[in-house]
Amino acid sequence: MRVSAGENEGFSRLAFDWPRDVGYDVAQSGGAVELRYAAPARIAAKPAVDLPSRVKSLTASPSNGETVVHLTVPPDAVLRDFRSGNTIVLDVYDRDAPHIPRQQARASVPSIETAPAAAPNKVSEDGLAE
């Protein structure tokens, strides 16, 4: 996994580039942030990226076939995460930053086992679906 960082007016950005699509979760409790990726990743002993101003620390470790990244941010920071291809992006906003984008709700996709069965199409006498 490659990590890149950027600094913008009102927010800092971290981008986690994966070689393939990987599921993830983000949790925040005050200044503690945990990103949990559903795949193991090679972790460098020393981060190869300079941390942006709103990220005070970044550590990563493997855990039961996953990768867990811990960040320290200001306790009143507002987070926004999104996926762009195989890259997971985390923006860390100042609480009073103008134009903080609203977090998009993640769509839950029912699994095959829990998806309701589709009703069969009715066909009229002339052979057209009703």
C-alpha cells in the first residue's frame, strides 16, 4: 500500500493506494481515528510520506488478515472518506472550514443469501411481459 498526503486550505488529505479494490471502515473517537482495511498490506517501518499538518501521527499494523491504521488528529476535526478507484481517501477538515462536503452514505448491498427473490414476470397471451 502506498500512502500520499496533501495540504489544502481548511483540510489535509491522505490517500491510501491499494493494488486492488479493498473494503474498509473508518471510526473516530475524538482525536483518535482507526482505518480498518479488509486485506493485509506491507507496512514500512518508517512512513514514506511527510504527514500533513492536521495528522499528528500515523501507525499501521497487520491484524487477523486485515490492516489497521491509527491516526491522531485534532479532537474537533471533521473527517470525510471516499473511494476513487482502488484509492481510499481521507480528508481531515478543521471544524470551522468553509464548504465541508457532506459525507455520502455508504450503500449497503444485500448479499446473495439475503437478497429477496425477484417476482417472476407475468406474460400475457400475446407473449409480452406485463
